[in-house]
Amino acid sequence: MHILDLPAELLIAIIVHLPRHPEKDYTTVDESLRNLAGGHLTPLSLVCSTWRRVVQGTPSLWARITLHGPVWEISLRRGMHILRTSLSRADTHPLDIVVSSPPHRPALDLLAARAEQWRTLRIFCYARDLRYLGSLGRRFAALESVDVRVDGLRWDGGGPVSEMDLFEHSVKLRAISGSSAYILRLPSLRVERLLFIRLDEIDRMSVPRIPSVMARLPVGSTCVLSFANCSIFIDKSVSNPPPHATSLSHVRALHLLELDRGNSWHNIISNLTLPDLEHLCLSTHDGLRSTRLAVQWAASVFLSLASRSGFGPRLRTLCLHGVFLPESDLIACLEALPVLESLALADHLNGVTSDLTMSPVYAVTDRLLGELTMRAQTLVPCLRLLHCRTLLGFQTQSLLAFLVSRMIEDGTCFACILDQLGGPQDEVPIDLVEIEILCSTGKLAFTLSNRSPSVVAAFEVSHD
């Protein structure tokens, strides 16, 4: 079949999967306008008249609108023309809106006129921009997912947050994320309807409100808390938690990100009971930034949380990235998790030695692998994935023995992912010959990455 003879449905499916990067920080007007115009859509529509009819006549292809603020100051007329064209081609299809600061008011007016079509919204703006949107009196009734990042909210003196509340009529809203100072002060926030909530930039005023908000989340919900710089704002009521922990009976997944060495996140953990939790992630970064110095976590705090929450028959995923537990304490914690299926650990660099180098602290060691090997039937016996960000503080033979101990005959495949954090990029630190033989059985999927794409490509072996 010739490419020009592709059925319209197949062509649309291919176009939908072409990569787009609407959150990219465009550096030129042309880049920003090109993205607003659908990026790859315009060139595709020039291939032939058939493709032009398909591309320009398919509303769903034009339903993602990205406004990059600075472009409007330089090329307002051109930008508005492209925006009108994109909205016209999107017709009545639900819209996915991305707005980066500073948005231009005429562009916001044009988008707000289609408020009833907004399905998702990602907006990076100033408080005054949200206040302006709120002043338009539009009803965003179809919104399902919102990500709002507000700059300068703490110093905004323009009026109450209620003037920036866009979601009073958003009865379909199921996911919200963004600045905690904004989200937690929304009068219309209906936490009991949300399936996902992420709070970033948690400050002193936000911390005391978090347990009550989490307690209202419905069955199967996920909560992500990002504690960047929160240790600067330690509230007395949180530093001295009440004797009875708050029970959050329906939270399925909890992610605490950008943890620091303050007590705020520690006190929140000590103040919670999570009887339905299946996935717990504690990390000193948010997935975008490099790992900070590790945060010490007492095993007694985890074991207390596990005991009062009943983690034993429920917790299936545990991620500790930059949250350090001594070897014996980590083993004690794992003993309390008999149905754990996925474990993520990370080595880290802490402190400075006499020669001004960072000293390694290993989470994954020969002893840990040895315990997991010898006690494969009793220590996290359901484990099917081990993901390590490692400085390679263990020997190949320890790893091999562990992998063999976890390869079982029930038809499932054990997966091991190693991300090497240090060492020469082109040096493969592990003897992979025997590991490749194990992978050939179909019972093991193994991936090694040491930050060199060529090494990843050469030594990633996976069998379904």
C-alpha cells in the first residue's frame, strides 16, 4: 500500500501518536507559533489534498491548544489568527489547554469563550491572570483534570483566592495538581470527588490542612505531596502531633516528594493511618531533578506506620529514593511486607571526605542481596520487580544468586532494573554473560543503564 492510500482512520491514528512537546520552553516566536498551529499538522496537510482534508477535517487533532506567553507580545496578530483557526478546526471537540506565563489577555478571552469545551487545563501563570479568568464569569463544567502553578500568590494583594476559583461548576473534575497555597484555599474544592491530588510547594500554612484533605479522598485515590523547602516553615501544631493518628481509609497510593531534612513530612507520616494503602513512594526529588542528600528515616517510624495501617496484606509497592534506612533496619521493614511486589531503592552520596569527594552510602549491598536470596520464600516472597539506582556496592555473584532465587516456575517474569549513578559512562561494571543466559530462559527481564545510551542498547535484555 502506498502511503498516500492510507485509510483516513489509520492516518489519524498515526498522527495522534507522533511526538509533541507542548510544555517545551520555546525560545523563538516561530517555534511557539508552530506549536500553536498544531506543530506537525500543517506540514502533513501539505502532502496532498487527501491528507489535507483528513488533517484539517478531524477536530480531535486540533483540540490541544498551547499558548506560550512571550509570543503574543511580538506577533499578536499572527498568533490570534492561528488560535482562531485551531479553535475553528477543533469545532465542538473537548479541548486540552496548556497556558504558560504570561498569557495574553485577548488569547485568554478567546479560549474562555469555549470554556464549556475545556477538558484538561495546565496553566503556569501569576495570581492576577487567574483572577482575570475568574472575572470573566465562565463555567468550566467539562473540566476533568487541572494542573495550576501560581507564581507570586504569597505576595498577591489583589483579593481573596475565591476570586481566582475557576472550578465551582467543574462537576467532572477528578484530578487536580499544582501550588498547594492555591489548591487548599479553593472554596469549591470537592476533595471527595477526586481520584488524584498533587500538592506542590507545601508551605507553613498548608501543612496543617493536609491530613483533613486526605481524609476526604474517595476509594482508590492517589495523593502526591511535594515538600520542597518545607523545613523552613515548621508549624508548631505539626511539630507536636496529637496522640491519635488521622485515619485515611481510602487512599490507595501516597507519594511524598522533594523531602528534606526538616520534620514536616516526618510528622505528617507519624500522624497518619493508611489502612488501604497499596503504593508508597518517598523521594528527595520530584522525578525531574537530581537526587539531593539522603534523608534519614527511622525504622521505628515505618514499622509503626505499617503496624497501625495493616500494610502486611496490602502494600505492594515501596519506593525509597534518597530516603535512607540502615541495612538491618531496611530488612526489618521488608519483613513486615509479605505481599510486596515492587521495591525501588537508591544509593546516594553523603558528606565530603578529606579529599573533598562525596562519600557513598549504599542501600543495595551484598548483605541485603544475600538476605533476599537466602530468605526468598519468606522475605518479600512476592517480589517481582527490583529497581535500584546504584553506586554498585555489591558483587556480580551476589546479584546472580539473588536473580536465580527469584526466578520461579509459575510463568511470571522477574524484572531487575539497575541505574548506575557513578563511574565511567562507557564502563560496564557487571559481568553480563551469565545474566544474559538467565534472560534467555524467559523468566528474567534485566536492564542495566549507566547513563550511556550505547551501553543501555547493548545490554538491555528482556523476554516476555
